[in-house]
Amino acid sequence: MRAALVTAAGKPLELVDDLELRPPRAGEVRVRVHHCGLCHSDVTVRDMGGMVPIVLGHEAAGVVEELGSGVTGLAVGDKVVLTPCPPCGACYWCVRGEASLCERSLGVMTATFPDGTTGLSRRGANVYRGLNVAAFAESTVVHVTGAIKVPADTPLDVACVIGCAVQTGVGAVLNTARVEEGATVLVMGLGGIGLSVVQGARLANAARIIASDPVAQRRDTAKALGATDLLDPTSDDVIATARELTGGIGVDYAFETAGVSALVTTGFFAARNGGAIVCVGAPPVDQAVTIAPASLFVISGKRLLGCLLGSCNSIRDIPRLLALWRAGRLDLEAMITARRPLTEINQAMDDLIAARGIRTVLSLQ
């Protein structure tokens, strides 16, 4: 089948037409991928280059084309949104309501199924399944809980962005931070995830949503989606302005959504005593978070929260987010600024790196 492969760190993806995919096993389904959003995590993994060759793509939607044995709840022809964190429902984390940390989610890091296989090969050699979905290909095999059924009239080119950006951003607000009505929020970075955090804060009825990004178009979009205050970090002092806008106290919640570790420190000093700094972006592996002096962190009572896929249980949250979109309370279309065929994936990656637009949706069919 046709696919886009990472073959070396930082290099353009290679378009191939001879990738092989094994049939679904027990508890799995094969999905024909129709659309896949391009996420900054795809660029991060591409540039790491550790496990190659690898098929990336994890913000996808498609149609079920084959069922493994024992699969219930799905039928051939069903439309589905895919998720990089399919919950098993029985592990230590799932039974404690932490489905995004399920043992199956380890595939995000290992680029394999739990048994160490990938199901992908090319010319007899193993190919890795990036970020637990491998959707930059015409078809993919996933665990049944990784394919969430959606109504037949769902536009897959729109719904696909729920798979990562919207789950992550809205979920970071509603699930990870549990922002309460009337709270003050700072969002640093206004890509697909950051704009989803803005929308999540609006859904939570936050009183003040301060949005920071160097790109004017993204700030304008944030304003349309519910931001109350806009900052340009190249000219505005984010910490001082956030404190000024909150009466000198600091924000209740500071969200780092750009994948830049230095912004975690910015968020720490912009947050009030007792506030929370939520790390939503995925910084490169060579970046570290440093908070000094450590004693200030202790006595301020601030909380540093990690966030994987918005702490979502995709089986619950994908239908919930889609329902909010249908009700007009969640804007998915505003985040999609370009659509391209898979053959233009490298141009789409260049746009993402240069911060041109917000979300590009690739067509696989």
C-alpha cells in the first residue's frame, strides 16, 4: 500500500507504494485511513530518527475495512476516529480512571504493539508504527478500542482533528487541570493544541483566557475562539502582563502547549501561589525543565502537571467532543487552515515548522 516513511532523522519523508500490512488479529481492526491531521509531534519524532523506517501520523479518521476475531461493536463500513491511546479498561491505570496512561499507550514511545511486533514491513524488513497509529498510510491496524465509532454523517476531514489536537487541548483543561468556572488561564502557544486549550477554557467558563503566540493570525483565531487577552511574546512581557491582568496575583492555570521547555518556567512565574502549570506540548528529548530556586517551588504550593492526550478516555471523550461540535460549542473547522494530498506531506511539514497556518489535514484516499 501507499505510505509516507521516515527513513532518516530530519530528512524529508519518502513516499512509497510497497508497504505491507498484516491482517488484524484477535481484538483488532483494519481501518482505511481517509484523513490525517499533521501534528508537531510528528515533526519531533521525525527529527529524533531513532526508530527508522517509521510510519508517523496519529490524528486520523477513516472507515473500518476488516475485523479481527472476537471484535464486537464495530462493523465493516463504520466511520471511526483513531486515537493514539487506546484503553484496555483493565490495567492499573485504566481501573483508576487514567485511561490515557493505559499500558497500550506505551506504543506511543515504543512504536510497536504490546508484543513488540509492528504489523508493518517493506521488502521483508520491519517498519515501525509511529505514535501508536501509523496513519500516514492508506490503511492501518489498531486495537478495537483505538477506533472510536462516529455517526455515518460525520465529515472525516473535520473529525480527524479530534484524534489528537482537540482531545489533548480540551482534555488538558477539563480532565487534567479541571479548570473551574471563573478561573484565570494563560495559554502559551496557539497551534492546534493551544487553540483547543482556549476552547476548553471557554467551555469551562474561565473568566479570563490570556493567549500568547508570536504569530498574529494565530492570536486572531484565538480571539475568535474565546480568548479575552492577546499577547505577543516577542514584544510583551508574558509574566508581568499575566500578573497585571490578574490584579498582581498570577493566573490560576498556565498551559504550555508549544513543546518548548523554557515556557514551563514562564508559566511557573506567571501562575499564582497554589496555581497549576500544565505541560501539554511535547518538547524535544534534549530539553529539560529547570525551576530554580527549588525552595520557591516548595513554598509557593504550585503544581506541575504532565498531560498525555488531555488525560482522555477516548471511548468517552471522542463522542463527547463530537457532540459539542454538533451543538456549535466547539469549532473544529477554524483550526483547519490547509488540506493537502499525502504527496505534499513534506510541504505540509515545512508549513508546520514555519508556523504557517494552524492545522493541515492530509487526504490519504
